[in-house]
Amino acid sequence: MDVTHEASNLPMFSWPGSTRPSTRSFVRNSILARISLQDLAALREFLEPIVLTERMVLHEPKKSLDHVYFIEGGLVSLRIVAAGSILETAVIGYQGAVGASSLLGGHLPTHQSVVIFPGSAHRIHVEDLRHLMNDRAGIREHLSRYVQALTLHCAQTGLCGVRHNREKRLACWICLASDAIDAHVLPITHDYLSSVLGLRRAGVTETLIRFEEQGLIHKMRGVLRVDEDRCLEQKACSCYKLISGAYAACEPETAAAETVL
């Protein structure tokens, strides 16, 4: 069953306080914003806008893909679910595309993809995207760059879970999530952080209280606001710089130069 039956021609979701410049009139997704206008025009014919609601399951593990989702706003959790436990391996926001890894790898997805912050996306049928990638090297190249960064993200998350302490891991997750939605306000609970990071809830609460006392964040019911992002980045483990650097490297030097000009 298609769990994304809410698809319709709805307006794109916008996070308040976003500073991300719009490089195309109808897209906010970084991958779509970087490809050539010719490739984007070819894609546009097949893209379908969709609203992402909280807890919507976009992909289930070991099932064939129907669509790839270019995220415009909101946040998607990429996770492994086994024996009633959850291990989150990455979060995907406006920088990424849910389902692209399996399309390029040619195998069934092993992860579940679940919307944790509501938002919006452009989705495309897998076969349509596959044909476009075969015909247009630019589309394949940009998707491949992103998948390489996402692969590093997933691998680094696994290492982080066994190597780094609670404070560093929490700071890293908050910074990555904030980057992924391009906003400082995260609708997240202590229970969720405890679940996906495999930490005791009491420990999560204790650490967040300490962050608040240091003026790094402000906690409200069901919401966390980042007040000092640079200082919080310094609290994060080295994984944060490695992962954020990998996504930054997706942008070709020529595109970066055009942005500066």
C-alpha cells in the first residue's frame, strides 16, 4: 500500500527563520538546486509535490522502492528496526533524497525511512528517475555525490555510538538535525532522543539541562531551540565536522564559485 496517499498539488512547506537562498523558483532541495537547468527541466515533468506528515513511512526495509523523495522541508529518520529496537543511522533534510542510495546500489533498501518533522518533498517514480539518470550524466553525478556523503553519515553514526560519550553524541545529533532543516527550532522530545541514540532518558534530560544552563539551547515542551550553534558544535564529537563536511563537498567547486559571484 502506498503510505504517501496524501500527495497533491499543495504549497511547499517552509521552516520559519530559514536563511537558505532559493536558486530555483520551485525547488528548495539542494540536489535539485545544483543540477543544470536543462536537467532540472527534464526532471520537472516527473516530479510530484507531496506533503510529509509526522510518522509517515516513506520506505520499509526489504521492499521494492516506488518513489525517490527529494526533501524540501522537514526531517526524515533513516533507521534500522530489529527486535523492537530502533537504531537511527542518519537524518535527511533539504540536502538529500530519500531512496537514492538503493536506486544507485541496485539492491533492496535495508532501512526504514520515517518522517519525524513534518514538511514537504518532490517525489518521482523510481523507473522514471532511473531512465533520466541513464540519459543524463549530470543527474547521476549529483545523486552519486549525495549518496557518498550519506554513506559516510551512516558509517560514522555507527562508530559514534560505540566511541563517543553522551554529551558529544547529543550535541552532534542536534547540530546535524538543525543543519538538515536549516533552522534552530527542533520539535523533538527527550524520549525520541533517548530511543534513537540508545541512551537512558534520564541521561538525555541531564545533558540537555546542562546545555541549557550553559546557554546553548532552550527547552520547551516538545521543542528544543538552539541558541548558540557555534558553541554547541564545539561540544559535538568530531563526527559532526566529518559528516557536515561530506555534505558540503557535494557541491562542485564551479557551483560554489558561481554562488560567491
